[in-house]
Amino acid sequence: RPYDTKDLGRYAVTKKEEDKFMFKVPSLRNVAITGPYFHDGSIGTLQEAVAKMAYHQLGKELGEKDVASIVSFLKALTDKDRQ
């Protein structure tokens, strides 16, 4: 497991071993205005979520400039009427 959690994800519903620690991932549309982040709401900012996901999914620690670039892109996915 890439991080510690007591939440077993889809396994709680399906009881299939392959569903342990699998979580439904929402669309990225409006992600900049829909915090808190992660399945349990444990991350308060998009910047922190981007940095943590780079580490957990890719094993990389991103610099501030890279995080800012990704966050800028994600903000571009916000509906015009919600900006």
C-alpha cells in the first residue's frame, strides 16, 4: 500500500480482494473549487493534494514550480460560471 489507511475502499462493498484500497475517482472538472481532497477529505489544498499524489502514485517529489504548473492546469478545468 502506498499510504496508511483503515478505509478498505471498494472492498467494503464487493468483498473482492482486488478491490482493497481502490477508490472511485471523480472527474477533474471543477477540482480547484471542490476541496477538501482525497477520499477522506484529509487534504485541505489542491497544492498539497498534487504534491502528495505525485509522491504516492509516481514516487516523485515535485518542486514548487511543478506543483504550481499542475495546479494552474487544474484551475483551467473550472466551469466559467463558477470561477
